[in-house]
Amino acid sequence: MSEASPCLNCGACCSHFRVSFFWGECASSGGTVPDDLVASINPSRVAMLGTDCKSPRCIALTGEVGKHVSCSIYEQRSSPCREFEASWENGEQNVDCDAARAAFGLPPLEPELHFNQSA
């Protein structure tokens, strides 16, 4: 993610989807995600606190969606967060990114406005 990433002014994905992953990503199992920020959802999976409810918002998200946001555990974040890409980040549209943005009244990202495609 570049310094000018639109993700730093968005945060919609962190407030729209459940963030669930294998419990082995938790710190107590040798992973990086702090244990006190997750809840068990079944014997092998956990979810980030705040994302397993009707109006999700990840506990690690700071700031205001659509304004300025950041992840308080960015270097320790789970694989779903590491793998989720903004639309056009790598030259391809991500319809899930667009759907999350739309849920907050934000327009879809456009490649020529947000990412340098010549790099």
C-alpha cells in the first residue's frame, strides 16, 4: 500500500465484513494477532472483536470511516486483512472493496485516480 493509498481515507472494509481466520494466527499459538482482540467463533476459527455482529467495526480500526483511518495492529494484522486489496491496487477491480465503500456512501475507486498503473 503506497503512502497515498485511498485505504487511509476509507476503512469501509474494516467496518463492513466479519474478519475471521484460523486460530493459529493468534499470538498464543505463535501468530501475530493479539489474543485479547479476537473471539472464538468455532473450534478452529476466531474473529476480530467488533466484526462478528450486525453493525461490524473492527476493534483495531481507529478514526472515522471515509475520513482518516488506520489499523492499530497493522504489523500484526490477520491474513484476511493482509490479503484484502483495494480496487485497482494491483490493476484489478475488487467488488468487495466497492461494496464496502458503497455501504458507507463512498464512491468506488477508479484506477487512474488512486493508483499509479505504470509502476
